Amino acid sequence: MRYLAYLLLSGVAAAFTAQADAVLHVSPQGSDAADGTAAAPFASIARALAAAESGAGDTVRLEAGTYTLDAPLTIGAWAQGFTLEAAAGAEVIVTGGRVVTDFAPVTDAAVLDRMDEAARKHVVQADLKAMGIADFGSPGGGGLEVFFNGEAMTLSRWPNEGFTKILREVGGDPFDVRGRTGDRIGKWTYRDDRPERWVNEHDVWVHGYWFWDWADERHKVKTIDPEAGTIEVEPPYHSYGYRKGQWYYAYNLLPELDTPGEWYLDREAGLLYLWPPAPLDNARVVVTVLPNLLDVSQASGVTLRGITWEACRGRAIAISGGDGNRVEHCVVRNIGGSAISADGANHTIADCELYGLGAGGISLSGGDRATLTPGGHAALNNNIHDYGRIKRMYSAAISLSGVGLRAAHNHIHHAPHMAIGFGGNDHLIEYNEIDHVCQESNDAGAIYAGRDWTERGTKVRFNYLHHINGFEDKGCVGVYLDDMFCGTEISGNLFYKTTRAAFIGGGRDCLVQNNLFVDCDRALHIDNRAQNWASFHVETTMKDRLDAMPYQTPPWSERYPELLTLWDDDPAAPKGNRIVRNIFVGERWNDISDGAAPYIALEHNLTDAAPGFADPGRIAAGGDLPATAFTLEDDAPAVKAGFQPLPLDKMGNLK
């Protein structure tokens, strides 16, 4: 009997294994009443996932076409070693939007009267409520967006490009921050008479950088007073206040729908107004509907491969928990939030292109700080660009939080704010190319971290950072260790045309070694802010964060012995920073404050001689140069002096 039972159980197991190894097929021409075979594919991804969850297969393969989701997809703990992929050579699009086709001329006289005269014969309208779309969200963020042939259209605004500026703040509650005066109440005088056209519009919004150049916010307008020339916004007001000369624009205005590519939504009537940037014949107009596209929860060994994910209002893909999941060779585009988030352990986002993002790109969180256990996540060889379209500030292309995460060989470019933000311990940020970021901000960093003595051990190495100069070329930062951030290595990087390329804001125990700085104004900045204007953080935020970590016991005491004596060793002083064997090419490289200078070790840096470039003429010509343009001759003076040649051909995307 036992032998017979064994045979029966073995047969069941074998049958299940054969079934589990099956590939489930999906095609836009399929049917959800089919069996999911290649000859009879399902029509929807949701149906295929339900079949996979029941044990029918461990791979769902999507044939070419567009898959419009009725609801976000979910992959749960049932998925172990599961794959969702595009068929070989197939272009597969998964969308959370709806295609709008029934456009008609605008005939309502009252609406036409509100429009700019030049727009009246060009603007068309569509009834979204008739399509079953009734949730439009808010103009303040997270709402409906419009895409025309894959390009984001602009919610009607003034000015059409760039900003106008606050003439004077007049809220009546003035204040002063280190010599900068402002007002806590959101009311100001405007420079142009354009706002007089908006007085009768009931849902006007403004988006601006109200006090600091790195902090934006969107406000609904409360009143416009043409006689006083003032705009006042609804509270709550911006936490930093408002300041003369800061920049903003107004939007969500039908009278400002005055150029091709702009749109406006009457949220009460559900009518979409659009000035098409090209003929509507054969055009694909999409509005975003779903909040997100895919949630992978507590699954392990899941692979998402070769799929284009687009058109949702929030984050496209969220991976929570699990171990060893991968997103590879995917495209995430034209969404209102961030592209991909992942927590858990050992997840990898590789060889993807992410663009047209309302917020950031890849957010990785993992590891345990108390035990310094690595999380093992990696963002590898991705192309991330044109992000931060809605949430302009602090929307990083890659965000690392926790312990032991890696960002390598990514190309990050063209964004209003930072490229990589990190917090925690022992991360690797290496072999990335970062350029044309921080384009709408100042006092910001392409690679940024701040305000902690304990978040140590990260290495920023072998990256190429170039053309990072801030809004209106006022200056930005390459690697920004803000407000006493400590224990970070900046080594083997190439910085070109990057203001304040390496920045230590009062921190300790940082190493800046074997970097090449070319045409970087004030390439090296070190200050002692904790001994002056930022001193109030020392006994509050900094001490609290130190005490929150078990720094007096292993593995902390072994990994970071400097912390054992920090509190008794003049903690506000920027001690332990070493600047070793760097090459500085440019007129002004040293921006070390007088208060910091006595604590800094400067060793064997080349600052006043030609380093020995193989092709100096090419560098002198300028432009967007590849990293390899900065190759040194084998017998270059810098090499003879001990500088280690950089792996220039490995910086950026791997082909």
C-alpha cells in the first residue's frame, strides 16, 4: 500500500510539475474563455495571472499589441520563479490609460468667449464622462494627464515656457532667514497684467519656487485683485514662505490654452479641450485613468521582461517584500508618479528605459541598519531621463535607502533636480553617467545625501558627471554631502563643467581621492557649518540619530570605530576629511572655508600643472564630450605623480 501511495503521489507531483512548467499565452486577439495555449491564447493579462496563480503555468507570455487594463495587476506570494514577459521580438504595451477618439469642434459660445482668440478654430473637445471617466483628480498633482502620440501635453499655463517672478511679497507676516527676507503668507504683487484675464476662472493654480531654489509647491489661487495687482493663494501656505524675485507660473486656465500641445479640463462638465500639436487623423490621444499598473507583493524570483508600461497617474510598478525579483529590458514611460519601487531583498532593475515620469525613477529600499545587513538591491544599466515632470524637486532617478544597495552603469540625464539620492550605509554608486540634471534648481546635488553622522560607508566611484550648473547657471553641486553627512568616499570620478563638484557640508571622515575635475568652478567645497549657522542641529537632530543606532557594539563599533569617540571629540568640527591625489584643471578649484581649513588634509593634489591629456584640443573645444575624451597619456605628469588612470570606457551604459 505504501508503494502504491508513493506511486500515486509521485504521479500527482509529476503532473503538477509538467503543468507548472507550462507557458500561458496572451494576445489582444485572444479570448479569456480560451485555455491560454499558443493556439488559443487568453485576451487579458489578468486572466493569465489568475490561471498562473492556480498552478497552470509559471510563465505568462504576451504577444504583440496594446493591453488596456481595467484595474491594476497583482502578483502575490504564490509567484515563486514566475515570469511575465513579452514574446521574442514583440512590441507589448501595458497601459492604464484610455484612448480618446470622439473629438469635435468647440461650439459653446460661452466657452469660445473665454478662449484666446487665436485658439478658437484649433481647439477640439471630447466628453470624458460619456466615456465613463468621472474621476479626474486634482490639478495639484495625481490627476488626469493627456498624451498625444506618446508625448505629454501641457496643462494650459502662463507663461507657456519658463516662469514669471514675484514682484514683492505683501502677506503681512515678514521674517528673515540668514539675511533673506520673506513673508509667511502666500500673497504677492505680480509683474504683468496677464492675471487680469483669469479673474473669472474658478480653479486657477500656481506652481513655484517660493523661497528656496530647491523647494517647489503647487497652490490653488484664492483671489486675484487687478486693482492692487496681487495674487493670494489658499492655505496651507508653503512651509518656507515667499520671497521677492522667486519664480512661478500659473496653470489650469482655459484662457491660456493658446498654443499647440496645450489642454484644459472642465472637471465639472467632464469636457477635455485640446489644441492638437498635429492632425488628429491616425493620432493616438491617451488620458491616464488607473492609479498604478502592477503590484508585486511577497513574491520571489519573479521576472518582468521586455514590456512597455505606460499611462497611469501614480507609480507604475511596486515590488514589496520577497527576494530576488527582476525587472529587465522594460520601458516605463508617460506616468504621473514614479516608475518602479522595490523593498525586500536582492531585487534588480536592469537594462530599462524610464522617461516621461511625473516623479522619480527607481526607488530601492532594503537591508537592516541595526545589524548592517545588506539589502542587495541593484539598479543596473538603465537609461533614466526626462523625469520629475510634476513633482519637480526630490524626485530622484534612483533613490537608495537602507544598507548595501548598488546603482551602476546608469545614464541619468535631463531633469529639474537630483539624479541619485541616498541614505543609509555601505551603498555603491559607480560607473554612472549623469548630466544635465538640477536644471530647475540651485543649491542642489546631482548625487545627494544629508544630515547624519551614522549613515556611512557609501562609495561614490568611477562616475562621469558633467554639465551640472543649476537654474539660470547659478550653480549646483555634483556630489553633495549636505549638513554634516559623514564617512563617504568620493573616488575615481570624472567631473566636467560641474559647479562645486565635490561638496562636504560640515561632515567628517570623508575621502575625496583620485578624481579628475575639469572646468569645475569651485570644484571642491568644504565648510564648518555645524560650528556656526547649522550648530542647532548638533545636539538635536544629529545627536538623536547617533543615539538611535547601536554604534557602541559590533558590528557598528568594528565597521565605524570613528563613531565611538565622535561625541567627545568636538562633534561640530569637520575632522577626518582627506583630499588626496586629485587633479584640478581650472581657474578656481578651492572653496574650503577658513573655519574648515585647519581640519582638512590636502595631500598630493595636482592643481597648477597640465595633467597630460592625450587630446587637449578636443577638451578645449568643449561640448558634450564622452568620458574617453579625458584620457591621459601613459607618461602624463599626473600619472607619474601617482594618479591612477580612470576606467573612462566603463562609465555610463554598457552596450
